[in-house]
Amino acid sequence: MMQDLAMHILDLGQNSIRANAKNIEICLWIDDEKDCITFRLVDDGIGMDEDMQKRVLDPFFSTRTTRKIGLGIPFIKELAELCNGSFLLQSEVGKGTTLEITLQKSCWDTPPLGDVGEAMMMLIQADGTIEYVLDYRHHGEFIMKTTEIKEILGDVNIQEPSILLWLKEYINENIK
Amino acid sequence: MKSLADLQKIREQAQKRVNMREVGNEDYRVVVGMGTCGIAAGARVVLNAFMEGVNHDHLNVIVTQTGCMGSCTLEPMVDIYDKEGRKTTYIKMDAEKVAQVVESHLKNGRTLEMYTVNQR
């Protein structure tokens, strides 16, 4: 099982990478008053037809050939149901996929956020050509865009270990 | 608190290091399995430990990721390729074992047989 939300972000982000996304946006909004955590992932990958959208909810389905089961989406769906939340999967072939879940913040089973900076670092490390946006809101707002980071970096690769490790700290310090 | 203004400094340091290194001619390529199974088994810690080890000692090593490696019960798994393309597969890794692999395999070229898939 995934111990925290950051692990889900990393896992589901990998799906978008495999779907040849060029842009991946991750929203993490925490609303104390509404007692609600919203997690949304939007990609512009190859998308899924209706049949596929149903099948990915089945733990015994996977597009991979190395194994026959795929647990990423069933895991997050189960989590949303367990935590008095909601689960929404929208997708269109050729356009991309949006996945949105909400969780009741104070629910016993709602996992901690985990290391969001690390999850983002690892997604960038997995594919540095993709443009990522992290939109984090809790009291204040923090937005990280890899397009901005790359502009500053110029000819230095965003996947340099020292850059990635700095990004992780940068994100984590700013979302505290 | 870190801000984008600090990134310029980090960039300059990184650039110096890149200039010293031969890109495309790394000593080793480390591939960490980051499928659902790998992540659930602790591959994040493993990938992080490799990146920190390589960064700390400025090793001429490239760290990459792949999906499920096909033996989910042996995760976290790591393949290390040398310049000739020879592969060593380490299984059931954790941060402690990674530190040893960095020291022995990546720095001194000695495979840590006890952690490889051959020892199963």
C-alpha cells in the first residue's frame, strides 16, 4: 500500500508519463474550513476511451506486459471511498486525462501528505522533457512551474542531481 | 527559505561540474524500478539515496528510472550497467544497502554479490 499522498502522486504521475504527456499539472488544495483535501492530476497524454476508463479501475488490468495487474488507479479510488471523499476520472483519446479525488481531511484513514517535493523531484527525474506544474494551496498559494525553472537554468539540465535535490527542498520549504 | 533567486547559484555550481564530466561516457548507469510495486516497496528512498550519493561524491554516474521490472516481490530492484553494458541486478534494496553499493560498486568497481539477484 501507499503510505502517503506523495506516493500516489508519484505513482499516478508515472501513468501520465507512459501516456506520452507533454504537460502534467498537479493540484493539491487543502481547505481546513471545508475539511477537504483535493488532489487533481491533469495530463495531455494519449488519453483513454470509455472502455479503457472502465478497465483501469479493475486491479486485474494493466497495459504493461511485465505483469498482469495494475494497482495505481484502484488504490487511489479505494482511498477516496475510504476517506469519505470522491473520485473522478475523465479522459478523451488524443486529448488527455484528468483525475481528481477529494478526501475528508480529518478522516482517520486520510494519509499524511508525505514528501511532495520528493515526488515532484522524482517525476522530473523520470522525464525532464515534460513540463510540470505544482499548484499547492493551503492558507497561501505556492506554484512551481518547470518552464520557469528551465528558463533560469538555461543550458544546465534540470535533471542534474544537484538541481533536482535543490528543487525538492525548495518545494518542501515553500509548502510547509 | 529557498527562492528562485537561489537557483542561479546552484546553476553555476552545476555547470562547473557538468563541464568537468564527459556526458554520454558515464562510468555507470543506475536504473531504479519505479512501478507501483517498486514505489510501494520503498523505491523512493532507494532512488533518493542513489541521487544523494552520486551528488555528494560527484560521481560520473547517471541515475534513471524504469517501470515495473517484472519481479514485484523482489522490489525495490536496481540494475547497474557498466560501460560495456554488463548488468548487475540488486534486489530488496534500502537506503543502507544503497550507501554500501555506492561505496563499493560505483566508487570502487566491486559488485556487492550478497545483495544481487544471483544470491537468492
